Amino acid sequence: MKIEPKRTQLLNQDQWKQELLESIRPENIELVGENDQVKLYGVKFFTYNDGRNVEQEIENLP
């Protein structure tokens, strides 16, 4: 997995994108033609040293 950090000056400008990403959960998405093993998750923007625990959140996904 590769995580590319978001520049902190874009966090407020791109808040709508973060809200969209956070709404992506397996119970909200139907993957047509895929098997039951595929699950999609969206998470908060990752930025260096922002203290939002994004890496930990990703590690704790089911």
C-alpha cells in the first residue's frame, strides 16, 4: 500500500473531497461483478505530522 501525503494548505480547500472519501464504506458501495472478498474504504487525508492518526485508522480497518 502506498499513501501519498496531502499538503496541509489544501486541507480546507479540499474538505469536500475528504468528506466524500470518508463516506466510502463497504455498506455504502455495491461492486457489481466483484466477489465478496472486495471491500472499499475511504479514509481522511493523510498529511505528515498532523496528529490525525490516519495511519493507525488504516491499520485498524477490518
